[in-house]
Amino acid sequence: MKKIIGFLHSKWTRWRLKKITAALYELKARYHTFRIILSNNETALELLKSIDQTMRSSAMSWDSLSSEIDELLETTYELVDGLVRIGKGSHAALYARHSSLSAEIRKQLESAINSHRASFCVFLDDFQSDMAGVAGSKASNLAFLKKAGFQVPDGFVLTAPACSEILSSNGIDSFIKQRLQRMENAPSLNAAELDADSAEIRKRIMDARIPVELENELRVFHERLTGNSGNAMSVRSSALAEDKADHSFAGQFKSILNVIFFESLKNAILDVIASSFSPRAIIYRMNAGLPLVGSDMAVLCQLMADARAAGVMFTVNPSDNQADNQADNTSGPEKGRMLISAVPGLGISAVGGSAPADLYMPLRDRPEDIPFSEWSKLAFKNRRCVASSGEGIMSEEISFDAGEMSVLSFDEACRLARCGRMVESLYGKPQDIEWAIDECGGISLLQSREIRLGPKKSQKFDPSQGGVLLSGGVCASNGRCAGKAVLVSSAEDVKAVKKDIETPYIMVLRQSMVDAAAWLDCFEGIVVDLGNPADHLSCVAREYGIPMLTSTGIASSTLKDGDWIILDADSASVRRAPEGITSYTRRKKTVVKAPEDSVSTHFPALARLRKMIEPLNLTDSYGPTFSIKECRSVHDIIRYVHEMAVLSMFDAGDALLEDAGSMVHRLDEGIPFHFLILDLGGGISPGKKGMKIRPSDIYSSPFLSLWEGISTPGLRWNQAPPAPAISGLFTKAMLDERSARPVGNQNYAMITRDYLNLNARVDFHFAMVDAVCGINPRGNHIRFRFKGGGTTAVQRERRARFVVQVMKEYGFSCQQHEDLVTASIFELRAEDIRERLVMTGRLLGFSRLLDAVMDDDEAPAKVADAFMKGDYALGGMHGDQEAQKTAE
């Protein structure tokens, strides 16, 4: 009998050990899969960033794009496979979604590769930030201003590659190269030869035929712009070398106005291209040290502005700069002024200087402070340029009385000045702006380019006047914008912004959080302490075309709520907005999402491809739409996997703990908060035997930091719950197995040397902590969830508000729904993660007996203040209450 019993016991022991080993192996496998998911998530986001840059490049490589997309799809398959594994098959439907999306992407990519060619025409509304290399600075600047909310006539650009195609398809490019190379290599310029060569080149261009494919595309764009209604157009140059500070090419190329018919449009385009080879344009290039060979002309076609008056505005009066070079005469009446010229009708005479123009020199700031008569100098005007009844323009006489009147009213001049300051602030440099005003007083911008000013004797020009507030960080999304700074850490902080539809705002975040993607339509730009250009929010900012500066480290502590600032993501800086800017920017429109069919201006087929890859639709991780069915892009799949992987780790332990048996350790240090600890690798001292362990046996850095906070002296671990809390304790929700952490379930922590996953109930609420604390800051994070309580829903909600307030103080992004708090922080150094885990441990102990003191709406703030001051016994609050009773 003994032998039989011994045999059975030995067999049972082996079976038990086998089961325990299998359970622990499954936990370890799940953990290692989770870490692979985190690594693949980072790789996938980097690939998204790289694909976005490739698609926006003016010299896009199809081979590179194809390779990057293949790698992205392989990486996201690994993400899906990992999630299904750690989720025990609960997300298997994601396989099919990934498969169908991958098939659609590869089909679209193949179609795009087979039919690709440069898109020759680009609407201003469809411009991307890096298009100056094919469309020229003039068109790019106007597209930027249009997107920023300024009134700019609709139009499109025939790109430099398109203009080059016209020359090459007619064999003119080789002729131009031969003639201009001869000119470049000549020891001196022969004027007669220059005139002859220039005339022959221009004649050949004017006789050229536009390729059929390009002509068909041009016809579509012309009809879309004019609507077949006979609307007049202007056809102007937008050469790649034009409108730059070092060489503006001012007046060197042709502009043709009041073009109505399609045949006239084709001739006007050829005429503008030909003007880049006029004798004066060639000499200008030679004097500027620019190459003569090659064509860099792009042509800008816009609807004609309905101009009652037009002219030019310099946001810095050039005479100011000259005065600085005089002996001591730097304080005259011209200092701090703009210079505006204005003529009646079209502005061609003001630009060319061929007719008398009114001059205005308003103050750069607050022009209305000085009487109009002191800064306006009127000329007698007897003619104006207007559109003729057919095509082209004509000069007509105006009455004597009209000729003596000011072209601009006081209000119009002031508004022009404020508009100029805003444009200058966005660019960060003085601007030369062409403008037009219609009969209703609306201001249209027709050009904006940097002014080249001579050196000043005194100080360097600073358009911000307030200096740099922040310098450094990484540009996540190109662009500049102005607005009011708002420090945001939760949806609550955005409520006031949503109500104010007039004021432009710039969001300032302690860390990049994907939930902020849902609020971008309320903001002009984003500045972030912690983040990187490959994170989710950066991807969405680029999709929306919203300027974003990330990895600044100090933005949330440097920029104050309500500050008017200028964000220049391109130069990684934030400047104080100039005085008086608010009166204009209050009317500025917010940035809107780019049309889905205009993502890639060179290759329109990429729009559909990009739509399947980059947009992020899953922005609310706790909303009803956060599901596999709503994954409409690769980015959605990446986001879904990452969020669900963390939640799956929280569910890893309960059933497996029962089987793990002796391989589970127990930490019991005299505090009524007991843990079962599972070591998934390197978390506990090697060779440690027995179930009970002490903190000195634990090697897990994140767990030890949390325990340091839990064991903080002064926390009320050994006090009984207050009586009011007992009465409402045993509610159905707390006893229900479907609740987040039912009563009776063990508290457990899964650990490794740099990882912690805690799932616990502390008295009447539950808490979850998932943390990585390693040497790579990009991989570090803390995710925290807190819910429940032992009293009424009102008191539980107040305690949740207290938790949110504390977590925000430590830089966490927080969301609160009734008594549920979710908080997270990412990409911190290991020492910063440890500091926040210590605080989280203290919070777990401090918050266990708070329901009873949450007796009014002011309590959460008072209790948070006590916690931050280390008053864990709430002695200060009790003292305040006793003093109040005595006073009463």
C-alpha cells in the first residue's frame, strides 16, 4: 500500500510540477511577446514617418517607397500575430483585416507604379510644405498663406517639371543648353549675340506645342478653376530661383493679366516660360552667379483679384535700415514704420512704378495711435489699370476728384498694416507683399517674399520684439503659426478652446499623447515636451498639416497659459508674439485637414495609397468606435494592437496564478497590501527558494520604486476604513465577477528586471500599473488605471478628480470617466520613471481611505495639495476644519 501511495504521490507531484512549469512558461512567453510588440510598435511608427517623408518628396523613389511599405506590412503582421498570441485568440479577426488591407495597398501601389508620372498641375489648396522645389517660392508662399487663413485667390501651378517637359518634347532644351553654355564659357558678354540668341530661344518657345497629355491635364485644371464661366485669370512666373532674399528676380519675368480662354492660357504659359530667357533675365542670372543652363520656371495661374485698389507693402520701411547707417540719426519719424504704396485699380503700375502712387508709412505696431494725415502722402492719380472688356488690360482716365482722394481709407490702411505684421510674424522675417482690396474692403494677398535689408549698425531686426521663448526640440511637422498657448493634459483642458471659435490656440503638451489627435481641429499648432517625430500624434499632425515641435523638454514649464506666441517648427523655436498681433489673429481661421485627394501633388495615385496607410481614425481608446471593424488604415492597426496589448497583460494573471503554485512568491512586509509576485525573468534574486520573499530579494527596478512609495512612512495602511465607507461597501458591482477586479481576487505583480505589471485591489478600489523602466527612454512608459470606492458615486468621482490632479502634477496625460481614471506617460529617462513610480506607490496607500473626506467639491483640490506637501494624515485639512468650527 505504501508503495502504491508513494507511487501515486510521486506521479501527482510530477504532474503538478509539469503544470506549474507550463503555467509559468505561458506567462513568460506572453511577457516576451508583449516586449516584442512594443519593439515592433516603435519600428512601425518610424516606418510611417519615413513613408510620409518619401511620399512628400519632390524626388520620390518608387523603389524606396515599395520597400518601406513591404517592411511596414511585415512589421504590422508581426504586431497582429503577437496580439492574438497574448490575447489568447480574442483578436483573431485582426488577421483578416490586416490581410485585406495589405492586399488593397499592394494593388494600389502596383497600379501607381505602372502608371506613375509627375502631376504637372497642382492646386494651391493641395500644396505640401516641401513643394517649393518644384513650384517655386511665390506659389509656395501663397499656398502657405492661403492655408493659414489669409485671403488668396484660388489658383494652380504648372510645375517646373511640366515646363521642362514642354521644352524637351519640342527639342528646345538642347538648343537652349547649346546657346547658353556658349554664353557662359565666353570670356565676355557680347550684347548682339545675347539679343540674337535670346530672341531665337523665345521664338522657339512661343512656337512650341504643349504635349497632348499635359494639355489635357491643363484643360481640366482650367475648367475646375474657372468653372467654364469665363472668370479671368492672371498668369505669372513662379521660378524656383525667384522671390528669395538673395535674388528676388523682381520685374524680370512676364505677368499676363485678364486671361479668359483656354487657348489664351496656353499662349500665356509659353510667354511666361519664354520670359525667363529674355536678355535682362539672362544678365540678372549672370550677375547673381546663378547657372544659365537649365529651366527652373514654374507658372502660377490664379483667378484675377477684383481690385478696387492694389499695391505693395514692405513690413519694414527700407529707409529705416538706411537711417541706421547714418551717423546718429536713428530716432527720426520714419523709425518703426512700414511702407505701403497704393494705386487705384490693378496694381501693375504700382509694382512697375510707372504711375503715381499714394504712400503710407504706418507704425509697425498700433498704427491707429497716430493721425492718418501724419503718415499718408497722397499723389495725384489721373489714370488706373483695369481689365479690358475682352482679354488683357487697359488704362483708363479717372476723375479729378477721385485722383486727389486717398486710395486707402484710414481703416483699410490700418488693417493692411496689421495683416502685414501677421504675415511677417509667421515667416519670422520682413516681407515684401503685393496686395489688392476689393469693393467690399476685403484684402487679398498676391505675393509675399522676404526683403533683403542691408546690415544695421545697431541691433539685428527682430520681428517678434519679445525675443525667443524656447529654442530647441525636433520638428515633427513643418510650418509656422501664431496663437494663444494652452497647456493641455486632458480633454477637460480643451473644453474652453472648443467654445472659442474665434481665437487661434497652440496646444502645449507635457508628452505626446494620441488622444490629442481628436482635438487638432481646435488648434493651430502643437508644442510637446516629451515625444518624437515618429509617434502617433506627430503622424497625425503631418496628416493635418499642423506645425508641431516635439522633444523640447521644457515647453510646458516655459510657456504660460494665455501667452500669445509664434511657433516656428521649421527652425525649432517659439517666440513671443509682437504687440498688436491679437487684434488680427482673432479673425484667423484654424488649420483644416488637407483634402484626401491631394496628399501627393506629384503622384495623385498616392492619395488613395496614403489614405490606407497613414490616417489615424482610432483616437479614443475608451470609446465605442475603438474596434477592429474601425481599423481603416495601417496606422489604426498599429494603434489598436498597442493599446490592446497593454490591456491583455493586465488580464494575464488570475487563472494562471492558481496553477503557478510554488513558483509564485509572496511579499508581506507588515503592510495590509499583499502581493503574489511572478518572476518572468531577472526580477528576483537567482536561486531564491520558498514562497515568502523580502524587498531585498527583488531586482525589479520598477517594482522596487513602486514599493518605496507604498512603504512611505506616514501612510495610513493600518487604519480601519471610516464608518461611512462601510455602509455602502458591499454593492453588487463590487461582488460581481464582471467588475474590473472582483472582491477576493489575489493582488499580483508580474516582474522582470525592468518591467512591472501590477493588478490589485486596495480596499474598495482597484488599481493597475504597467511600467517599463529601462536604459532606452523611447521604450519607457507608465500606464495607470484607477477605479471604484466604498461610498457614493459622487464621492468616488471626487476621489477620481483628486487622482487626476496629482497625476497631472507629475506630467501624466489623464482621462477621467466618472470614477475611472486612466493616466499614462512615455519616453522618460529611467530615473524619471522611478520617481513617478514612487509617487504612484504613495498614491495607492494615500487614496485608500479618502472617500469619507470627499464631502464637497473643494475636497479633491485640498486633498491633492495635502498629498503634494507630504501631509498624508491630512492634518492640515483637519486643522482647517476645526478652526472653521471654532469660528462658527
